[in-house]
Amino acid sequence: MPGPAVILVSGGLDSATVLAMAASDGFECHAVSFRYGQRHELELDAATRVCRSLQAASHRVIDLDTAAFAGSSLTGSGEIPRGRSIEELGEGIPSTYVPARNLVFLSYALGIAEGIGSTDLFIGVNAVDYSGYPDCRPAFIESFSTMANLATRIGIETGAIRVHAPLQELGKGEIIQRGLELGVDYGLTVSCYAPGVDGAPCGECDSCILRARGFSEAGIEDPLTRRCS
Amino acid sequence: MPGPAVILVSGGLDSATVLAMAASDGFECHAVSFRYGQRHELELDAATRVCRSLQAASHRVIDLDTAAFAGSSLTGSGEIPRGRSIEELGEGIPSTYVPARNLVFLSYALGIAEGIGSTDLFIGVNAVDYSGYPDCRPAFIESFSTMANLATRIGIETGAIRVHAPLQELGKGEIIQRGLELGVDYGLTVSCYAPGVDGAPCGECDSCILRARGFSEAGIEDPLTRRCS
């Protein structure tokens, strides 16, 4: 029977869907978000709204010292790419890559899991992310699970630690369809890397482009776009 | 030829020795310490002294949010074990175990390494630690290295990321002898889990007991003890 689980929740649509999936599988969902020098805090507000809406058992926001994360346009002053085509999005590792970010996130999540007696971690990496981010690929997720069972008391005792990445094989459109079936309100989420002062998505960054394509694939209007127009 | 390396430096004698070994191997040593809700900050002061003394190229102190590290007597209010025999020290996982601590440390170190173009991490885990702490064992270190080469851009491009644990096979006495050959001043380090207000070691916690045995094995007087008597 599913017990407690630790879910990484960013405030975006992928992790909101994962939270809904873990809850639907019967896990007691303990959400974790990180403040790591993002350019804006809107996504943490979104994470809080999403956790409340999906009735997470708890929601921790962990402060990460940003000194370690030099070298990304998401946390520094570099240019965020804009207006790229879907094909260009698939090329190479983007400048928004934050070194070892998912690794640090999962490591914290594992510490929290051990503290609450959980062996289940959930993360919203998905097929769209693979080509760009090393720490979104299935090989990394699998390797982290193996390592986690060697790193912790609960892992050594049970061998049962598992990182669930239920979006792994899904495209954006499929993710959105699945989330809607589970009652996710995507109007609570944010995706834009650089929203305006009023929180409106820019519509031009990689994240906005992928989100728009996802809703288009799903044949549904984005509640965020509807709200803004 | 050795390039830049990231060294975890705690202020204790093991990591001071590792820093000296990495420097002696020709690496450009970038030291990292963590403020993670330890019971005292003396060890961070010690880390700073050690890095200065051994001429580290840089020294970062990273703040870790302690919320994730519930459940250890090192960061909480639990009793620190005192007066245990050497045999008792080898039994089970001690209450000073901090869930996933070395994993979080190494994950940060990896992020820093990637930022400075380094593929070499150094950590001071050693034979004495194995029985007690899951994340000090060679199997964990090896598994982390494998995972690190999948988690990062530099790992994917080079496959060269390696976690060095040069004390892995050494007992405390051997570590001290090696460090003295390399000019480590152990009078700058601290080991005690719960020093007095004047910084004097308690002499009764697991860490003091192991340190005392190490100097005894090395046939050398501990400069800290000499200073205090």
C-alpha cells in the first residue's frame, strides 16, 4: 500500500500534474519547493496554490544558497532565449540549464523522505526535457535511485527507494490531458521564465513556447492565456 | 595534469588531510564548507583557518536550509552519545547520522565543480566511518561518481567526473601521519561534537574518542590537548 511520498513541486504544470498523479495513486503527498535565486518568486506562490488545491499533506519551501548555481541564465544575469522554434529547443543544452539542479533537489528530497520514513520520491521530468537537460534523462533518474539505496539508512534497510518520474514518456499535450482528468487547475500554475510585472507570461521564452504547444496539442485553451486576453 | 578540484572541508582533521593531499597531487584546490545547523560554528572557523594555512585557491561557505535535516542529534536537540568504547562506536548507525548529508554536500560540490570546469571532487570519508554512516561507504562514493557523470553537462561530455576519497582505506593514526608529512597543523582543526564555551574538546563524544585514538596510534601528542592542558 502506498505510504508517504515526497513530491518536487515547482509551480509549473508538469509538477502539478505529478502531484495529482501521486495523490491519485494513494500516496500521502509531502510537497517540496526550492527558493534558489529564480528570477521571480511567482512560481513559489504558484507552488503554494497548487499544493493547497490538490490537498498536499504538507508543503516545505527550502532555501538554497545560490552561490553554488553560478552559470545559468535562470539564476544570473544572462539572456534568456526568446522566440526559438520547437526544433531549436531540441538542440544542445540551453543556457537556462542550472548545474546539478535536479540532483540537489532530489538529494534534499531524499533527506526529507528519510526523515518521514518515505521511500518514494516524485519528479516531473518529461520527454520534452530530455534533449536539453542532462539531469532530466531516464539514465540519470535510474542512477539516482540506485545511489539513493546506498546513501541512506532507509535505503540500506529496505532497498525500496524509488524515484518516480511518471511523465517520463509523455509529451506536453498528454501531460495536460492527464492532469485535466485528475482535476488539475492549470490556471494556478506558471511556466514563463520571465513574466511581466503583472505576472503575465511573456509568450516568447522556451517555457512559454512549450506550454503553448502543449495546450494546442491537447486541443484546449490555456486558462492563463484566457485570463490575460 | 591535475586541474581545479572541489574539496569538502569541514574543519575536522580528516578533511584537512584531504585538502593537503589534493594540493600535494597538484590540484588547484577550491574548498567548500557548509553551515547546516551544526550545534556550533567553531568548525566553520576551523575550516577557514585550515584553508588559509594550506593555501586553498578559494573557500566557499554554503548555507544549507536545516529543515531537511530533521532527525539527527548533531542538528537537533537529541543526546550526543558520550563515553562509548571503540567497540561500541562500530555498532549500527549512530544518532549523529544526518540523513543524506554527504549526498547533499557532494551534490552542491558537483554543481560548483561544473561551474568552474572541474571534474574532481574530494571528500574525507575513511575506514573508521564505514560501519556507522551509509553515505561514507565506498559503494556509495562509487555510485555517486557514476551518477554524477550522467547528471551534468561536463560529465556527459567527458565521463571524467570522479569523487576522490583518498582516506578510504586509512585508519585515524595513518591519516594523521600522512597529514603531518604534508605539513597539516592539526592544532587548527576541531573534532569535538560538543565543545565547551572556550572551544575546548569534551573528550567524551565519539569524535573526541576517535581523535584521541588516532593520535595515540600515530604516537603523537594532539596539539589541541597539549594546548588545553
